[in-house]
Amino acid sequence: MSMQSAQSAQGYVTADGRKIGGPVMEMENITLRFGGVTAIQDISFDILEGEIRAIIGPNGAGKSSMLNVINGFYHPQEGRILYHGEERKPLKPYQIAYQGIARTFQNIALFKGMTTLDNIMTGRLTHMKTNLLSQALWWGRAEKEEVENREIVEKIIDFLEIQTIRKTPVGRLPYGLQKRVELGRALAAEPSLLLLDEPMAGMNVEEKEDMSRFILDVNDEFGTTIALIEHDMGVVMDIADRVVVMDYGKKIGDGTPAEVRSNQAVIDAYLGVSHD
Amino acid sequence: MPAEFYYGVEVFLNGLMAGVMYSLVALGFVLIFKASGIFNYAQGIMALFAALTLVGFQEGQIPFSHLINAIFGTEVHHFGWHMPAFFAILAALVIMIIFAWLVEKLILQHLVNQEPIILFMATIGLAYFMEGFGDLMWGSNVKKLDIGIPQGGNFWIEESTAFLGGPDFYGFYLDTLDIYATFIAAALVIALVIFSQYTKTGRALRAVADDHQAALSVGISLRAIWVIVWAIAGFVALVAGIMWGAKSGVQFSLSLIALKALPVLMLGGFTSIPGAIIGGLIIGVGEKMFEFLIGAPLLGGATENWFAYMVALVFLVFRPQGLFGEKIIERV
């Protein structure tokens, strides 16, 4: 059975001295089915403010489905989702973006024809409020708003060290840089919860190190709460504060990297002990 | 220079201006195709419907008067007032925006994630519905559309260029309406480009054209965007309808201009706004010059009817994505 971490109650202080607060997101007994297939079965866990929370597991374990539930692409048949302590009704993905949840995708989903700058500017959308008419006429607040948001985007571009590709259409960028732009777009929303779906998939060692550094820096400098899915166990154990382990749609482990590593069910899942 | 040469130049200029008209229609197709992957067969009918509505408002026609008279035995046709062109255009624009909203609400919303062919069929249905609806609402007679743009040959240009080609040449004959249409179309395109480049809604439009999922994740409502796109396409249709209607009267054959936009799209690519414009100009100039140089003297004329489609066919064979379309690369 699953192992509950003793730390998840009301925050804690990490080994490197970061203060972790109360729950941002609480998943309670989530079950998600597609027709007859159960992708997620009765899973509960929480994500605390300021922490880096990882979801790991073998292929097909239901990790991406879980991220899509958090993000509103899927609606679970059973269970409750609490966001900042309040039960969340089923919302559309774009509404969830307005609630302060931003994400990246496993297979990069950027706007390929648009420049780096424009891509990251779309991330500011939830903070821009002028109406269509004043934009069409470039009237009053619309211009001011563009300029203000542009400044924030420039800061993110500096932070991610991608100044040189500001005006390049992202379709032409190498894979690693595209991943970084996608992270930038999500950051631009100043999310209260940032979801990263395999941020290091398909990267070489150097790119992985860069990305790990950016994730840690985002968390450290902006205090952003991060939930991420990752295949690379080494990376997860390095950067995550707490880890949920999934296998065949069930939760088989939950705790600090050290706790999870010594969990027999987790070891079995990764070493491929047969499921009866 | 012989007069022949200047006649050639005149044909070229007229071709350019005919091309602007094609571009206007093609532009409406591209906008909707980019944002939603729908080939909107109804674009031509939208232009017709917009023009009908404009004339109806201008003339103070009572909508559905035929139907009302048939049911209630009355004899009403007109409100008895004339609306100034400017207000009639605004009112027609409002109607096109309502139309966009209804299309999303009644059709597109129910067809999310369907195959393109199904969406295409839906727009064919929409096209014929609108043709009948427009007929019922405003009547099927040919209407004169006059919003105050002068028509006929431009004497100033004619007189000031007459000296060029010697005694046999009387100056360039250019229709004033075409000249207006060219400038209005250019202004429209520039406005659209600025809107899509420098506003958040413009960025959202481009974002949706690129990736639906990512667009959702940054907080873009696809349905809102579709309403906006169809409303803009309705606006473009209105402009096209005004120009074509002023030129040749508002009649139901107007919807056939949509067919001329097809070769334009083949040439320019379905996903490129500059492509639609340049494609339209190439077709316009191409068919006029071909008729002038080869068609009329050698082939017995009337080549304008098929030239555009032949060009499109040749293009399809050698460059299926069009001049500016994105190259289709399939990973193996």
C-alpha cells in the first residue's frame, strides 16, 4: 500500500532552508476512466505552496492523465479537486489558465509560426484586460497594457537567457531552446501552480542540466509552486522535494526522494516485477 | 513606344485591380482556414448576403416582406426611409457579427474535433441555407448598390496619360471604382496585419491558428476566437460584397466569385494572408494578360473563364502547398 508522508500536513522546511506552505492543490480520491479503461484509480495527493512536486512512474502509468486532470483537459468521474482550499468545479482549460495554472507539454506545443517574443507574450493573456474595440482602435489602455506586459516578458527572456532568439520564429529553433521558450510562456502567466510535462524529455545531458537549473531558479527566485512529470529518475531525485509514484493508474508511493527510493513497491514497478 | 505597348500596360493595371477583388474574397477563406482548419464554402454567399443586407438597409426594405405579405395578405415592401450609406454599412456589419455568433453557437460548437470533410460539408449546407435565407429575407431581384463611390472611366488618368502612346492612344482607361476598391482593400489588409501583430486578440488569433491545445493552456477560449474570426471574415465579405455589388449589381451569381478564389488559394496557399493577396494579383494580371497576348489573337478569346483554373492545376502538380503555404512534411 501507499506510504503517506508525514510532512504533507501543514508545510515544512526543506533541507536547503526553503519554507514550504499550505496546500495549493489537493487531489482527493481521483478516478478517471476512458470508456472501460481506468487511467487513474482512486488517487489522492497534495501539492504544497513553494515546493517542487514530482509525479513519476513507468510508461502508461497515468502521469500525463493526472496532469491533464489538474489542467482541466480531462474531468475525473470521481473525486474532488481542491484548489487553494476550495473545491473546484469542472472548468474548461482556458478558464483554468485564468485561475493561475500554467503548463508545458510533453511534445512541445508552441505557436511555431510566431516569434519567441510573441509566444511568451501569449502567456501574459490572462493578465491583459482591455476589450476588443480598444485594441482594434489601439485606444487608451490597450497600448499602455502592451508596453507594461512587454516589460515583464523581457525580464523572463533575460532570466531564461534567450535574448538572442527574441525575434526568431520558434519553429526554427533547436529542440532544447523550444522547451525553454515553452517554459518562458508558462512563466509569463506568473502562475501560482506551474505544471511541467516531461520538461527534459529528449534532451542531452547538457540541456538537462540547464533545464534543471532553470526549474530550481524559478522555484527559488519567484517562489513558484511546481508539479512536474519526469522519466529521468536521477533528475527527479535531485530537484524534487516530494515525489508521487504511479503505476497502472494507482499510487504506489508518496514521499521524499529518499523515502520513495527505498519503497519496495516502487522498486518492483521500476525493475519490472510481474503484476499478477 | 508603340500604342500597343501602352494598351498592354493598361491591361496589366486592370488585371491588378481585378486581382484585388479576387484577393478580398480569398482573404476571407484564409482567415477562417488558418484559425479553425475549416474550408468555408459559404464565404462567397457571405459576401452576397452582406451586400443584400446593406442594400436592404439602405433602401429601407422590410425584411421577409414577401413572407409577411403571403401570410397576412398585406402589401408591405418598404419602410419608406433611406438610410445613409455609412449607417447602412455599420448595420450590415452588426448583422455579420450576429451571423458569426450564430454560426458558432448553432453549428461549429457541435462539430468540435470532427473531420475536416464534415466541417466542409457543414459549410456547404450553410452556404445553401444562406442563399435561400437571403432570398427570403430580401428578395431575389438584381439590386443596384450605390454607396457613393464614383463609377466609370477616370478622365483625369485618361487625359493625363493620353500623350504617351502617340495619336492612336487615348490614355489609360481605369474604372474609378476599381481604383477606390484597390485602396480600400489595401487599407483593410494593412489594418488586419497591424491588428494581428500588435494586439492581444491578434496574437490569440495567430496562436489558435498554430496550436489549439497550447492556446487553451494559456487561457484562450477557442469558441470566442472562432466567433471573432467569423466576424472578421464577415467583415471582409462585406467589403468584397460592396465592391463586387457596386461593380455588377447585387445578384445571386455574385456567390460564384467564391469559385474564382479557389485558384487564388491554390496559388497562394490556404494558410498565408500575403499568399492570398499576391495569388489574387497574379491570377488577375495573368488572366487579363493571357487574354490580351494569346487568348484574343490566337485562341478565339474567352480564356478568362478557364485560365485561372489551369494555372492552379499546374501549380498543384509542381507545388501543392502553394507559393507561400507551409511545406507539408510528414515524419516517417
